[in-house]
Amino acid sequence: MNKLHFKVGLFAAASLVLAAVFIAYLLHARGFFEKTFHLQLAATSADGVAPGVPVVFSGIEIGRVTTLGLNENGGIIIHTEFLGRNAKWLKENSTFTLDKPIVGGAKIRVDSPDLRAPALPDNATMLLLTSDISKEIPALVERVKAILANVEYLTRKDGEINATLASVKTVTGRMTGEYGVLEGVLGSPEKARAVTDSLDKTRALITKLDALTAKTDQWLFAQDGMAEQTKASLAQVRLMLNDAQSSLKKADAVMANAVEISANVKDGTQDIAKLRAEIDDAVRKANGLINEINKKWPFAREPEVKLP
Amino acid sequence: MNFLAASIESLGAKVVGWFTVGYGMFAFLAQAGLLLLEPATWNRATFDVVVKQIYFTAVQILHVFLGYALVISWLIITIILSTARDFGLTEFASEMTIRVLVLELLPFLTALFVALRSGSAINTEVALMQVNNELDALAHCKVPPMQFEFLPRLIGGVVSVVTLAGLAGLLALLMGYLAIYGMNVAGFEPYTRTIAKIFDFRIMAGLIAKCALFGLAVTLIPVTAGLETPKKLFMVPVSVLRGMMRVFFAIVAIEVVSLALKYI
């Protein structure tokens, strides 16, 4: 056996087998053993589309644009080609969008919202939508410009924001002083001290008021306090009033007698003397009553009942 | 005035020299091609020499070459992957790896490897044969040197460079898969898609043609350079020097033209 020939034969055989395997793999990868699936896309403009533009589904390339041309009505017809294994992602409710990113080439995006929908037939025609970011850029730039102008205006020298920041700086500077936040709010340590002083005084005043309230309480509501005395006085007053009422009733009766008497004046004058004495007695009693009440109750009135 | 005339004359001499070399090369190539078409060429003796040439050019160095291809592939794949990750371009990393390694770098390095090892040897051998009148002796003994010495070398060179570049490329594809997806089959589907995207018919045909041209360049140029050697022993190193310079320029020119055809 020729060793040299054996080695070369081994080398050649191995190389040929590897080459054959690689070519078979390549043919499989390129879909040589599969049916190709065709799809037409109708678009208004072929801007950015060229043969070789990928058709992607969920970010994965499943097909490519093969040719594109005009139809009789001036519309664009884009022919795309898919491997048989990728055709299952194309459904009747799929949407086809032409994406033109700022960086990178254009691609046709397939969105299939419902994968249970019926599959697209071969050689179907679908509509191609366009989403062109570059067309939105000028509008975006205009808006950003306006915003920047506003920001510039707000942050200009001697603008509101600068003034506010300066004020905040002053206030926070004061806040670090002896009287802290109070000084920051009031503006100077003197004013802050006045506030703390008045607070101190208020505290003292409240202490005094506390003591006073306790004393008043004692004076008013304790055993033999003012309240109890008043209650007793009122009971006496009621008694006196009853007394006065009975006296006045007597006087009433006397007055009735008097009318009767004056009707019979001629019946004798000694009765008038007796009557006079009785009225005087009643008036005196009433006077005494009023005096008594006046003693108990400080009425600022003359203690007198005028007799007609 | 004399100086100008001398410059023009030397330029003319150079141009004529280049044309002579080019003409000699293509005439030799045409002769070899014609011989290849003759049925008489395809006999057992020629075949044995071809096998021997393939053994010396490819099989003998296979383990060294594959080790070298492994290291350089691994290095370049790692660099491309980490750079792509830094710039957020991971999705393009596999395509970049395949394009740089399999399509450009590995065939070029294979050609250089074979040129430095076998090309220089062929050049020296042919130059010595020429100086020692061995070629005339062979022709006299009815052993045409074209059929038994030169044509097998050309065939061996082409076959070797194409095979070695192919093996290195397959190794690089495997390394690339392992570097990107690791030891699992999860990445098979996307990797297959990338490969399918890159290797269309044009690219495959271009790759094979480029490798064949490399193989031809690293054997044809040394043979013709050796045949040009004046019959003086001290001219042998000069012949090798010239031959290797031409090989280098030819390899670079083939690479540049292939790149231009592919991407311009």
C-alpha cells in the first residue's frame, strides 16, 4: 500500500465529502429544496424599496423583494419571495409596513396580529403602508426649537428663575443663622427675637391665667361659693314675691271695697279712716319688700313706691 | 537632455520587461491549458506526479495549516464579536465574521502560506534545473518537462489552495457558530439564515475562482521565473527573489480586483 497515495486519497475524500455536505447545507439554507412563496405588495411609492430589501417578521428576515415595477394605473407593484417554511407567518389580516429608519436600510415589516387567521394564498396582493420617520423630523425639530427658546427665555440673565434662585439663596443663608427657619421667614435676627420674646411672654401669661381660672372656679363653684349663695338668694326672692303677691291681692280686695264704699259714702266716714290705714299698711309692706329685694339684688333704682 | 532620454529609455526597458514577463507567463499558461485538453496527457504517470504535488503542497502541511487557521479565526472572531457588542451591532457580528474570514482573509492567508512554502521551493527547483540543464536532458529522454514537471505543479497548486481555503473556511464557520451561540443548537436557524444570505451563487463562484487564481499565481509565477533564470548558479537567488515579488504582487492584485468586483 502506498502511504502517500493513501494520505492524499483520504485528504481528497474528506475534502469532497465536506464540500458536498456544505453545498447541500447551503442549498437547504437558500431554500433550494422548498417551494417558494410569492406575494405582491401594492404601494403608492417605491421610494427606498429595491430588489433585496428584506421582509421581516418580528425582527427576523423571512423574505426579500425580488423585483418592482409599475402597473397600468401608475401604482407600484413590489414582488416579494418567501421560502415555503416562512409562508406560515403571512395571514390574511397581516399588515405590511415599509420602515425607513434613519440609520440602516429600508425594510418591509410584517405584523400578523392573529396567527390563527387563514393563511395568505400564493401570489396574493396586499397593500404596503409607509412609516417614514424622516418625514416627521422637520416638525419635531420645530417643536424642539420652540421649547428651547422658552427654556432660553426662562434662564436668561436677570430672568425670573435667576431672581428666584437668588432669593432662595438669601433665605437659605438666613436659615443657617441663630434663629433658623424663623429668621429665614422674617428676614432678620431682631424680628425673629421679637417673635420668640412674645412667645415667652405668652407662655407666662398663660400660666397666670391658669392660676386665675383655678381661683375663679373655687370662688364660684366650691362649697359656700358664689353660685350656691345666689341659688339661696333666689329662693328667698321667690318667697318674698309670693308674699308681695298675697299683699297685692289684699290690696285688690281693699280696692273693690273702696269702690263699694265710695258708692255708699254716705254710709259713714269712719270706714274711710279704716280703709286708709289698710292701704297704708299694704304700701308699706310693698315698700319693705322692694327694699329687701334691693338689698339682695343690686338694682340701680330708687327704693320707693309712689303712692298716688 | 541625456538624463531625460536615459530615464525614458529605462522606463521603456522596464515596460518591455514587464510585457515580456507577462507574455511569457500567459504563453506558458496557454501551453499548459492546451496540454490539459490533450487526452494523451491524462495517463497514470502524470496523475502520480499530480498526487505527489498535492501531497507536498497540501496534505503534508495540513495539521500546521489548520492549527494556524484555527488560532487566527478564533482571534479575529473574538475581536469582531467584542467590538460589535461594544457598539451594539451584535446582529451584524455573524455576517461580518463570515465575510471577513471566509470570503477574504482565509483565502488570502492560504495563498500566502502556500506561496511561501511551495512557491519558493518550486522557483528554486526550476531555476536549479534550468541552470543544470536538467530540463533539456529530460526533454531529450522523451520526458517533456511541461507534462511531468510543470503541469502537475500548477494543478497541485490550484487544488491545494482551493481545498485548504475551503477547509479553513469551514473551520472558521464552525468557530464562528461556537463563539456566537456556544455549544448548543439554538442558533442553528439564525446562523443558517445568515449563511444563506451571504453565500449566493455569485459569491460562491467568485470565492472558488479567486482561490483557483491564487493557486495558479503561487505556482505559475515561480515556474516561469525559474525558467527565465540565466544559466549561472549565482542567478538562482535573484530568480527566486523576483519570482516571490511577482507572486506577492499577483496575490494582492487578485484580492483587490475580487474586492472591487464584489463591493463596488
